[in-house]
Amino acid sequence: MDKPKKKKRIYCTWCKAEIEGEEIYIRTRRGTEMHICPKCWRQRWRALLLVIKAKFEAIESGVSCFDDEFLAHIVLPDGAA
Ligand SMILES: [Zn+2]
């Protein structure tokens, strides 16, 4: 009789907590592999949403302009910034 296989434990790259159940797997452009727990994933998306909302709020209220807020993050099709 075969021994029951030990399930490989997976830990969240960001919070280091063991991930049980659903995980998000990412491979970055540099080849780094990341396992992300759903809680950290949602937190990062929330943070991104808040940053973008703040940028648009700044533009709308005249505190800043579109180019100042977004120009540095625009990437052309050939990869040039
Ligand atoms: Zn996590």
C-alpha cells in the first residue's frame, strides 16, 4: 500500500501565511514566481483602485494634470516608456 502523498504547503509571497484553498499564481517578467493569498490579492487591487481614484480626483479638481499623473506610466507598443 502506498503512503499517502504529503500535500505541498504553499505560502503567500507577501504575508507569508500558509495558503489553504485558492491561490493566485504569478510569474513576473523577470521570471520570479509568486503565490498570493486571496486576501493580499484583494488588498493590492484595492490599493491600486485608490491610487487611480486619487489621480483622477487631483486632475478633476485642477490640482494636477493628466500628463503629470499618468505620463510616467505609459508604455509604448515597442516597450519604450
Ligand atoms: Zn497573503
